[in-house]
Amino acid sequence: MRPGAHALARWALGLALLSAVLLLGTAALGPSAAEPPLGTDAGWRAVLPPYSLDAAPSSGLVSLLLSLGYVIGGCAVALGLWTARRGERVPRRAWSVAAGLAVLAVLVPPLGSADHVNYAAYGRIAVAGGDPYVEAPVHWAGATDPVTSAVEAPWTTTPSIYGPVATLVQAVTSLAGGDSLRTTVWAWQLVCLAAWLAVGAMLRRHGAEPSRVAWLWSLNPVLGGVLLLGAHVDLLAAALALGAVLLCVRRPLVAGALLGAAVGVKLTCVLLGPAVLWALWQRRLHAAGSPAGTPAEPWWRPAVRGVVGAALVLVPTTVWAGSHVLDQLLRARRFVSLATPWRPLVDALTGPLPNDLVRVGVGLLTPLVVLAVAVLLARLLPRPVPPEPVAEAARASVVLAGAYVLAAPYSLPWYDALAWAPLALVGASAVDVLLLLRLSAYALAYVPGRVLGMTERVQTLTLGFRREVVPWVGWAVLLALILLARARPRAGADVAPRGS
């Protein structure tokens, strides 16, 4: 450990705590431009979380508080990772603080978007016998239902885009909440808390270096603010996908079921399928090179068991969800979000060229760009030492999910969950910094988070930053990735991903 690392580690912990206080405090202020109203309950439900004040903070205040929280949080993670590379361990009591902050995050209302209200509405429609993949919330029950009528623009006319497993979980939380939006949202928050804690527990149990687990997940206030405090479905998908990666060698049937469930939450989790197959192939190679002389099981046998496990989840849930489960997803596949590196290109070409032609071109180029970014990430990420199939799968997962979030035309900050969940299982590299820069910039881009409730000035600043600044941050990350990969011609200098 270098001199001063201990003091800097204390600073990192202090900054992380300050960031968490700012984010949690903003949520506790009550409905605002960052937080949709959840209504009030009577009777015994009135004493249940989430709790908040009715302070009516201005859109400028909540934007300032959240921006400070994310900037300070990003600095805390960067400093924490720097000290971790110099041998500074996270104090044991910090784990209790991290768990306490996670619990506090589900005692206050979610903020940063109104997605959790959409989840409640889709679950409500499903429980009532409707089809959330066809029914628009604004039209359900004559727009008088206490849950579905709370959905906000621009999602009032949008059916569900989520997979059948997500809808099933949303239906369960709707059963728990009944006609109470607040209780339904809290039930969903508890699902997110379980997923958040499960990822941290799986990483530590598998042997990831504790300080990396802390700064990349458990003590990461930017990620926690975006995912847990935001109560996004991507957190559930990431937890299931990580479980599939960790179990793919020892329990391929269970791993397949978990990966099938993850895909049934968000279709993008199918990206981790090749990572699982890679682990099974590496298992065969390692077994063949073992001195034990035991014949290696053909790699395709556990792969078949994994496919069976995935089918056991996906087939019945898809049948339950109905034939329209992919309709909205197919309609959305040509969208380009404002903060991605694709946005300046699309804006420059739309006008001289027909909009439909531009979107088709983006769709054709996207797989090639994602593949190129994956190759660059693979060059930068160190290989595990000693070689081990699950660690190889984790590395492949970061490569594939990281390439997707960095290069996809439509990407939001909570999409990063799939890349961050396995990141602690991989050795430290420049990829940590690049993903942190991307996450922090996108978190800032979507402050305060709601379409409604912003003053004209705040809306101008928010949309200007999102559309005119953050795409170039994305380009800078991609340029840095290219330069760093060229400076490191192979994924050598292998680093063990695990702690002692």
C-alpha cells in the first residue's frame, strides 16, 4: 500500500456517503420533477413505506441536488478504485453501511424516472385479466383505475415493452399492492432490494476481490442511485443473468433457467448466452488439459441442459403473456436516444436523407459497431489467472454487455446494470474508468428524470446537456477505448480477478 492511500480511501468513503445522502435526501423531499406522486393510502397501508415529505421542491433544486450527488459519487468510486489498486481494503463496517443505505433506498419513493409507475400499471392490467402488451394504460378501465391512471406522458399510450417474466413479477407486486399505487410500488422496490443485495452476495461468495465488489457495486452511489433508488427492472435482469454466469459450469440446468428468466425480463440479456457457451467450451479445454486423465464431458451436453432450463422458464411464461409479447419491442427497435454517440450522426443525416433510410442504416451498422467495440474491450480486459471457466464467462459478459451499452443507438443509464454486475469478477483495467465515465455522464444526462414538472429553464438545460454534450462524452469514451486498445496489443498482463 502506498503512503496516503489509507487517507484517500477514507475520503472515498466519505464522498460516497455524502453522495448517498444527497440522493436519498432528494427522494425524501417528496414529489418533484424527479419523483412522480404516488398518492396516499388510508388504514393500515398508510403506515407502510415509502415515506417522504410533501416539501414540493422546485425542479431546479432537485436537479442541483441530484447532479451534485452523481458527480460526488462518481469521484468517490474513481478514488475508491484507485486506492483499491494500491492495496487499500474497505473497512468491515463499510459493508454494514452499504447494506443500511440499500435498505434506506426502499424506504423513500423511487426517483429519476416514472418507470416504476409503468411497472405497476402493467402488473395491474395483467392481474385483472387484460393484456399489458396490447392495452395502453390510459385506456384501461375507462382511465379511472387508481393505478393505471397514474401513468404519465409519454407512456400513457404505450403498452409494455418488457418480457413475460418481468410482467409476471409485476403482476405479483400488483397482487400485493391491490388498488394502492404506493403499496404496489413499494412491493416492487423490495424486489429491487433483493436483487441488489443478491448481486453483492454472489460476487463476494464467488471470491471477487472485496474492494472491487464494494466500489463497483455495493458502495457505488451512482449505480445505486440509478438502479436501486430508481427501482428499474434492469436490476432484476442483471441479478438473474449474473446467477446464470456463476452457475453455468456447476449447474447448467439451473443456469439456463436463470438466464431464461433474465431474458424474460429484458431481451438484451440474451447477449450473455455466448458468454455462458464460452465458459462451457473453456471447461472442456481445461478438463482436457488436466493431469487427472478423466475424459472431459462434451461441451454441448451441459449446453443442451442449459437450453432446456431456459425453455422451462421462457416457454410457459411466453404462452401466459400471449402472442403480442414482442410487439412494442419491435416497434421500439429503431429508436435512437438523445444521449448516445449515434445522435449527432442521426441529426446530421436526417434532412438530407429520409428519416426511415437513416434509421435503417443505423440498424444495419449497429451490430458491426457493437462487435468492433467488443473486440476493443476484449483487448483491454485482463484474462483471469489462473484460467477458470466461470471467470472467463464473467469477462466475456463484461465484453458483450459493455459493447452493447457503449455502442447501442438506444441506451439509458440503467441499461448499464448488465455490464456492471459481473465487472468485479474481472481484474482491474481502464475499462473500469471508461464504464464509470459513461455511467456518470448518463446519470447526469437524465436528471431530474421526469418529462413533467420541469420549468422551461431547467428543461432547456437538461435537454441541451443530454443532446449536445453527453453524446460527445460517448464519443470520447469510444476514442479512448480505441487508443488504449492500440497501446495494448493483446489482453496480456493477466490479472487475477479474485481476492486472497
